[in-house]
Amino acid sequence: MSKSYRRKLDLKNGRVDLSHGAGGRAMAQLIEDIFHNAFDNDWLRAGNDQSAFDVPAGRMVMTTDGYVVSPLFFPGGDIGSLAVHGTINDIAMAGAKPLYLSASFIIEEGFPLGDLDRIARSMGEASRAAAVPVITGDTKVVERGKADGLFISTAGVGIVPAGLNFSSNAARPGDVVLISGSIGDHGVAVMSKRENLDFETEILSDSAALHGLVADMVAAGGAGIRVLRDPTRGGLAATLNELANQSDIGFQIDEDALIVKPQVAAACEFLGLDPLNVANEGKLVAIVAPEVAEAVLAAMRADPLGAESARIGFAVVDPQHFVEMRTSFGGGRIVDWLSGEQLPRIC
Amino acid sequence: MMKYVDEYRDGKIAKTLAAVIAAEVRPDSEYHFMEFCGGHTHAISRYGLEDLLPPNVRMIHGPGCPVCVLPISRIDLAIELSRRPEVTLCTYGDLMRVPGSQGSSLMKAKAEGADIRMVYSTLDAVRIAEAEPNREVVFFAIGFETTTPPTALALRFAREKGLTNFAIFCNHVLTPAAVQNILDSPDVKELGNVRIDGFVGPAHVSTVIGAGAFRVFAREFKKPVVVAGFEPLDVMQSILMLIRQVNDGRHEVENQYIRAVTEDGNAKAQAAIAEFFELRDSFEWRGLGEVPNSALRLRPQFANFDAEKRFDLVTKPAKDNPACECGAILRGVKRPRDCKLFGTVCTPDNPMGSCMVSSEGACAAHWTYGRFREKAARQEAAE
């Protein structure tokens, strides 16, 4: 096939049609012009159905993740950058160094080629900034009405430094709870662009890759870090409840220590939400042994992604696994999981 | 800081108020106050307000949660309506999980293919009707006097736009009728199961109907009423005002929420309600049973907007789970932990009764925010 005979993809007005998923020349062009351009690496250019890489010694981690966020573009990010950050963070929460990603695109017939290109480029930029390349991928097109625009499914692998074994059942009474910054930013940013809500806010999603921050924390705290978790869906409340159950402990946290940006607090107020239940995409919770807490906190604060890190509470003996909070008002209450689904498709 | 909100959540002022309350309660007396509104129940639990009150001040959670008082028979009708192929049912999200008969719910009906859409405002439902003229769009209207004016406005819009495919399933109820029903009930009057020394009066409801609407209770039933805002300091201040009335032997209507509530309420909102709605002779409340003159229906000239008439809905009797204590809890006779189902088969993830569904329900509030108090009590008892 000679390049000179090929009509360029119409990124301005063109739309994905069923031929883009049919395995023919149209699909090859879509992959080449959009995805190879955006991700720009030799693994993809080799054009294989898989990519080979050397395996270092030690323990590896592998993760997989699906992205169905609505809308696809939101203040501070889009489904593409979110997919890269989210997958990297899942690897990083093991204390691991992320190495490679895969990405699979399920596209609805009629999806604007320009939007697909924008999303792929944003994904490419996020992966280059994080130095974690997307080395294999897949594209499928489904008929109109069978998917909502675009879904992205990813996988990622990484390598765990020797001597680390972070696990959600490893927290013990007396351990300190640290968080890397404000809560609720991502959920509020996405909701502000929902069709039937659409309110004005200056809040940007906190979507970010946290592996650099984790590396600094590991250097400072090593095996004194029991568990790391990124409080995404269900927010900080869900994360602490999961950890309490898995580690057979309870938590005591202090509302005054939590950072909620005024715009997030205001949006939650009129939507009737609790920032503790709202999703984050660029924050982590660390449960650490008391003797390393100060060092880990200092390392977090030294990183721009953790500048507002704070100590928010501690683990306690509690066979009922309650997460209790001393409220700013002076009373006590339980912080429970959210029941049902208030915010579908937040990531 | 959120201006005009955080001022009413200030922990330092709360401490001062708590000290004043502690100093003014008579140690040999008990004070039993009912907060009627779910909004107050939520604030009390959310901010841990009970921790700041002396042990001889007890708050009783009233039936003022619109989701909780909706009887199963009405949920069943909504589900029946949603299953009609031509109908699009628009509802607030918190009604989706309310259990109907035989484990049904709108959430399950939606999964089975019913066209049910969650909306954030009545006007969203009108917009859907406008955009989809081939669908019969029905808004599941519930709530007290606070949510009735928005329903009236939606009807006004629908009329102005000449929409013929929009209707409401009206379940609007009235606060004073429910308060009267509680005060007249045998539990309060003859049996003495429930002691009520005063009421924390509704916040948003009172902005519409005015504080004056509660004078009859102060006068005839000799119970103090303090209309209070929904912020935690509002609630604490109103409790202090109630304690002072009890100590002085007064029974008046006082208005703590002067920044929003007037004596006569919002005349425009009242006019909008009166334009479209009239009293029902009787309406079933979960927990209270049939309460005369306690709910609204559309006036006959608006029958076109009335889903009950348009789709010939006929109420079929439906029974709550016999072990569910929502009824007694809504009347203040029992507390959530007195119910055998509480926290066992009935949790917010799998609610059996309506009090567990809405975050304003007494059971959900206790489950979500209050359970650890029992743990502390058990530990104390063990030691």
C-alpha cells in the first residue's frame, strides 16, 4: 500500500465507523495514525499482537483496570490520562516501580475521530511524563448504542523492590494514617460537567501518577510502611473501611486534619454528598508504623504531589472494624461505606 | 471556609453552648424532645451532637423523612407505573432502593427494563417530557411542604409549554397533620410509651408554611416548639431554648431560625401549592397508618397531570415485613436497636424497612453514624 494513495483521517469532522474495527486497511490506518502517533514507541511500531521485554529479577506486580468515566473530558483530565494515572497508581500502591502498560479501546460507532485523537494524545503525554510506555493495545468498534462513546481497558506490570510486601491485611493497632492531600477533587470536577448538573467550579481533577511520590516514601519508610491505597471510588471512607476489615482493626480519625477545598465543600453541600465518599485520582492513603511516620510524612511533603500531606488518625483494636471520626463540631461519629451508587461512572 | 455555613458548625461555639446546656438542665429532670425532621436527625448524627448533650436530654427521632413515611402500597404503584411500556418514570435517587412488596424496588424494576430515570429536580422531568414527546413522562413527586412548591412550578411550566405527555404521581404530605397525629396517638396520650416534652420544629418546611403553623400545638397540647435551622449549632441552640421553656413551665412557639423563617411563611410558595393541589381526605403513612387531611392531591381540573387518574392506578393493600419496627420507630415508641432486623438482615446495603433507606431515616442515621455508642456502652457495662 503506497502512502500517497491513502486519504488522511478526517480529524475535524470524521467519525469512527464499523470498518475501523473490521481488521482491514481502515483499522490499520486508525491504529497507525492515531495510536502509534500518540504513544510513539518502537514496541508499538513493530506492529506485533504482543510486545516482548526483559524481566528483571525479583517480584513483579500486575494489575488491570477499566475506564468508563462520563463525561470523557473533565476539568483537569480526560479518560485517556485518567487510564494511565489510574493503572500506574494501582501498581505503585504495592510500592512497585511501574514498567509497562497495555490499553484496549472499545469505541462506539459514530465516535468523533478528533476526540479519539485528543484522548490518545493525552494518554501518550501522560505515559511519557510518567516514563511508563504503553507497549501493546487493541481496538474494537461496536455498533451505535452498544457502548457510550469510548471505554478503555488497561493492564500494567511493575517490579517490587526487594524486602517490600505491602498488604491490606498488614495494618496494626497503633499504626498512623497519612493522606497525601485534599479529598474529593476528582469526583466534584467530573460531576461539575455532568449533563444534568453542570455547575460552575474552578476545581480540577487531582488525576496524577503517584509512583514518584511512592518511591520517595519507600526510601524514607521502607518496610515500616504497612499498606498504601489510592482512595478512588467510594473515597477515603471506603478505603479506610476496606482496610479496617482486611486488617481486622478499627480507625480513629480527626475531621479537623482532613483537607477539603472550599469549592469541593460547597459542591458537596448543595449536592448532599460527604467529601469522605467522593472519589480521588491523585491521592494516596498510607498506613505506617508509628516509628517511621514522621520520616514518611516529611518525604511526602517534599514531593509536589504530596505537599499538603497530613496525619489524619491512627489504627485501633476493634473487632467490629469501625472507622470512627471526631467531628470538627466536637462529637463522634462513624464513617461508613456509602450504600448504593450515588455517582456512577466516576472513573 | 464556606461563608454562611461554617459559622453554624463552629466547634468552639458548640463547646460553649454545651456548657450552658449542662449548667441549665435540672439534674433531677428528664427532657425528651422530638426532632420532627429527617434533616435534624441527620445533623444530630452527622456531627455527633448527642455527645455534647447531658445524658438526661434525650432526642426522639420523628417521622419527618419523606422517603421513610411513604407506604409500601405507594412504592408498589410507582413500580407498576414504571413497568408500563409507554411510561418514563422520573424519580429522586433515594427512592430507587426503597423496598416495595416481595423484595421489589424501582432499582430492580429498572434492571428488568423499566424506563426509570434519576433526576435532580422536577424541571429535569419536564425537560425530558419536552424532548421525548412519544414517552409518557411521570414525575414521582414526594415530600413535605418544602418540595411541593417545586412540583407546582413544574406543573406550571408543563402547562405553559402545552405538554400533554407529562404527569405527576403525587405523594406530597403535610407536616402539621403528622405532628397532630403523634400527639393524639395512644402512645403519647394514654399509654405513655412516648414522652415528648417539646419539639424541634422543621426548618425548610417552616420557611414555606411559617412558624405560626405550629402555634396550635403549643396552645392545645401545651408542648413547646422551637423552629430550628438544619446546622448543628441551630439544633443545639434550639435544644437550649426548649430546655429553658420546660424549666420555666412555658409552652410557646419560638423561632430559632429567624434568618429564614417568618411567622406566616412564603406566600408565593403557598399560592403555587394552592393553585394546583387540594387536601386528600386521608393518606397512608408508614408507621402512622391512615392520617386524615394529611396529604395533597391534584385539583380535579388538573386531572390530565394526575398519573393516578391518567393510568387508573388503584391502591392495593401491602404489608410491611412483620418483624420490621419502622412503624414504631417513626412514632418514637422504639429505637433502631430495639428492632430485631437492625444490623442483621436490615442494613443500608440491603434495607428491609424504609428507615434504613434514606440517610435521613432514623435507622440509617444510627447505622451510619451512631453504632459505636453502643460499643462504648457495652464496654462500660463490661467494666
